[in-house]
Amino acid sequence: MLSGAQYVLFAGTSGGMSARVRKITKDILALSQNCLGFTAISTRTRDRLLADAPNLSRYFLLVERPKHPIGKLPDGCHTVLRADHPDLQDLRRRYANHPATEHIQWSRQDVETRLDLSYFRADNPYVFQSRAYSPLVFYATAAYVEKTDKADLFQVLEEDNYFGAETFDFHGKLVSRDLLDSIIELNFLAAYVPWFSESRSINVLDIGAGYGRLAHRMTAACPNVGKYFCTDAVPESTFLSQYYLAFRNVLDRCAVVPLDKVTELRSIPIELAINVHSFTECRGRVVAWWLEELSAIKIPWLFIETDFGLTSRDGYGVRNDFREKIEESGYRLIVQQPKFAQSQILRDHGLYPSEFYLFRRT
């Protein structure tokens, strides 16, 4: 059925459609098949096909649908992870009107609509997971990570599906996007930052740290990380990372820095700044504010990961390049590399392809 078609078009019909409109719709779909190379099937048929043969998902333009979160929750988490918690209310008050909180994404309404505080590791704006991918993409990505993991982190780091992280079994090992992305990122840093794998202690600043994903992974994988500072312009992120890193028992080496305390880091030597997928969610003037802080702290290395190039989001459908702002802040590009550097097919079809940029301060 699929061999002669370039695309599969699936269509549902509304219960309120008249018989005449249904007939017109069917005629249009038939014409599309004949003239444009589409194979038209119903949404019901599509769902049955994918249930029996998930590998056919590449033939469909799937609507992104996050799954209902499942997974383990620690006892008592609901008493803390709630929108009316006094600590979260205090952070919201303190972050209001800060120059770095001029959000185009991550507004208060957006967060309340799309984020369940208890299941903060589920498929949500922090880490998209299976909403647009079949299980085969997860498997291929895990196989790639295991094959290219020169730092041997695949055997060291573990996943446990707490707080709703979507997991699957890879030959007896539980893996998630949280785990796989972290291993790829840490391998990149180990390959290109000279002192990253040395024994001397280093400090790291994560801008847009979210719930503390990479802080948890890096402190588990890299014993030479002395202090990992997490900061974020979203109050819920600061609140969640404080909770999550305490849950993971890594607050002896991690510190959550509220946005209004970031300037206090200027007196602390920090060797590496990290920004994963957050500058591209910010307005250009917000990116400029953060770059001014990096210059004031004098951080020698800057790692940026993005799936939109070095562009800020300055309106709906409006993006502007901020590479010049980075260079004006004293950084020059050392390495640019795809997330899936050793696999062309995964660059196109892997689990959320992205681009890595490593800058050094001159």
C-alpha cells in the first residue's frame, strides 16, 4: 500500500459534517492520491497500523501528543511540589520584572498549563520525549550512545523513571532521553575542553538549568567538578532544581542560585558556562543580559546546545542571530558539531537532533 506513495495523509471527519461535505472531502483526497502521490487513510486506520507496526511511523506526519505521565514518586512529594508552596511564591515575587524574565516562552500561564510539578521529568517543555518519535528512534539513539561513549558513562549513569521520566529497556538497561542526552553532552565536553577530564577541581555554571538534569548527571560522572551552579529565569525551575538535587543527594557539590543572586557569582572562579536549549527560547536582549554576566564573571569556556542555530526568539516566527553578541562578549568559536556527529541518518532522524557550539574567551 505504501510502496508507491511519497507521503501518507491521514484525515478524520467531524461528526457534524453533512453527507455532502463528506463526499467533497473524499473526492479531494482521491484527487490528491492521483495527482500528488499521497496515500490517504483514516486516522482510525493509521492508529491501528502504528499499534501493530510502530516502524511505519516514519510514513506519517504525527501530531505531537505527550503521554500521561507515569513513574515513581517519592513519599511526601505532593506536599512540596505544589503551586502554592511558599518558596515558589517567594521566587515568583522576586523574579517579577527582572530583565531576564521578559519571556516569550515560559510565561506563568504557559508553565501552569503545560507543567505538572510532581511529574517534572515527564514529557513536557523541560525535556520533550516520545511525543513525536517511535520506539525504534529511542533504540537507535541508545545504540549510538553505547557505541560512541568514549567516556564509558553508559555503564556508570543510571535511570530510575522517578518523577515521570519516560524510559525503555535497552538490552537490560533502563534508559531515557535525560540519560542519553546527558551522556552525549558529557562526551563532547570531555573531548574538547582540555581540563574537563583532569583531576583538578573545576566549577560550572548552568544557565537555564531547568530541573537540574545535567547537574545531577555531571556530578555523578565527573568527580573533579567542585561546584555546579544552577540558575534559571523561570521561578518553577529554581524551585524544582532545589528539590530534585536534594532528592539526588548532590547538594554538597551543586548550588541552586536564584536569579536575583546571580551577580554574587562574580567573585567565584568558574571555568565553564553551559546553556542547553534556553538561549534560543529567549529574546535577544535577554541573551545579551546573560552574556554581560558571563563577561563580568570572566568564564573562559561557553558551551551552547541548540536546535535553532545561534538565534534568539524575538516574536512568534521571528528569530535573530546572536552570534555577534557572543563575539562582542569576548568569545570565539572553537568547535561546532552536530549532536549525532558520527551518524548522518541520526542527524536527520535521531532523537531530537541538535547542534553543539563550544566557545572560548579570548
